[in-house]
Amino acid sequence: MGKKPKIRITLVDKKSNGYCSHGHKYGDTFDFDTERGKLCPLAMHALFPMINILRYGGRLPGDDGNSGLYCCPDANIINIFKVEKIEDI
């Protein structure tokens, strides 16, 4: 297997007016390889299966298979993250 693709995680929406206990805000973006430690552990736990699918050659359900929207499990805030595979240039 070759080099694993880059994964970008972006906070694109939220479904409540509450405050994220980890301090995430709309537009926050994380590189999985270098910044995963900055992401809330609850969100990371929810996103990790989709990240693994993309990093090891799988496709996510949806339009292009290379990205998807997933929720943080904190019911008081419900942050929506976009997980996307970034193709090597």
C-alpha cells in the first residue's frame, strides 16, 4: 500500500445554540496527521471510523465517496464536521 491520503476535518455547522465544551467554532479546520490532538476526543471518537475508511481505500456513502458530514455526539451542541480525503497533487 502506498502513502495514505491526507484527511481534513472541518466544523461546518452546529444544531444548537450551546457552547462547545472543547471550544470548537464554525470554520475550524484540522489536518488529521498533524492536528488530531486539537480535536475534541468525543468528536474524534465519532469521526475515526470514517477517517479510517478513507485512509485505507474505502468510500463513504454519499455523492463522491471522498467526503461526508458527521455529528459530534454531544447532544447539547451537535457540531457537524465534514471529513474529506484530500487527493495528492
